[in-house]
Amino acid sequence: MKNIVFLLCLFFVHAYSYAQIVVSNDLFRNLYVGVENPISISVKNIPEQNLILSVSMGEIKKVASGKYIWKVCEKNSLFGELRVYNKSALIKSIRFKLVQIPDPKILTTTQDGEILFKGIKAWWVRAEVDSPEIYGLSCRVDKFTITILKNDGTLVSLENIGPEYQKPVIDVFTALAVGEKVTLSDFIVTVGCETTKRRLNTILTQVHSGKLYQYRH
């Protein structure tokens, strides 16, 4: 009986010594929070249908042969661990550094960089991540504050929900006088699939020049 157990152990050790597995993050050097991380897994001498994957956080799903998407929407650790099993036997464990995507920049969708407008029906702001490694990431502006300093010294403050200016804001902008100061601030944004919204320190300020802009695509 001891000999049988020994031979079985020897068989499994021999089998795993020939099992070659390569795990790679196809696009990024690290594991990014909020974005889909494409993972490739190449295995020799083990049938692919025997592979079982588990991750320490987030979720991983198969999208093609040897291709997976690992998505983490909340950072609660320094590393994310991926474990690869041959059925119930662990054959590889690999850790990826977990990195938070940098805060996006607020950009205005206007002519000549103007944040003010008159005579148009729609205008908006957008958030984009400025990173050579991250592209195609969806960033959503959830709300922001518009503050207007009028020529008589009074302040008007409005909260805008979403990236497009809502009607109360459009009405106030339409009534702007030359020299009145408009400030956009307190931007709340959602980056990718992150579960926690971000508050940006971005402040955009401009004195209304009196220019009339027409909406254009």
C-alpha cells in the first residue's frame, strides 16, 4: 500500500513538472482598479477544461480560449492574487500590484475652450484620464457646482446633475452680462467601474466675454 501511495505521489510530481503555465496581463504592467484587465493564460500538458481560476478580489471571466477579463472595482489591498488550479490542485499563484487610476481631467466641450455660452441649447463637460497606458476608459461626470459672481457683487450657485448643463444652468448662462465671472467646481466623477465616487479639486473659472457661440458637432 505504501508503495502505491509513493508511486501516485511520484506520478503527480512528474506530471506537474511537465506542466508549463504562463500568465500575463496583456495590456498593463499592473492590475488597474476600475478597468477591464485582459489576462492570457497558456498551459501545456493540462487540458484547458481542467483549469479553474480564482482571484483574491474582483471577478474574472473567460472570454475566449486562454483569454480572460479580470475586473476589480474597489481597491482594498496592495496586490491582487490570481490562482490557477488543475481541478482542485493548485498549480500556480501569481500576484499583481493593484494600482488606482489617476484622477481624470475635466475638459470643456466648447469652442476655443470657452466654458460659457449664449444662444445654444446644449453644452457639457467631460472627464478623461490622461495616461499613455490607460485608454478607452469610461469616466462619468455625476455632478458639479456652478457659481456666478455677478457685476453687482451677488453670488448665484447651482448644482448641475450629470455632464450636460441642465435647464436652470442654461437659463442663468443665457442671462449672463459681460464681465460676470463663472466658476465650475466640486466635480463628482465615477472612474470606470469604481464603487467609490471621486471629488476632484478642479476649478475652472472664466469671465464672460460676451461672445455668442452656436452649437456645432
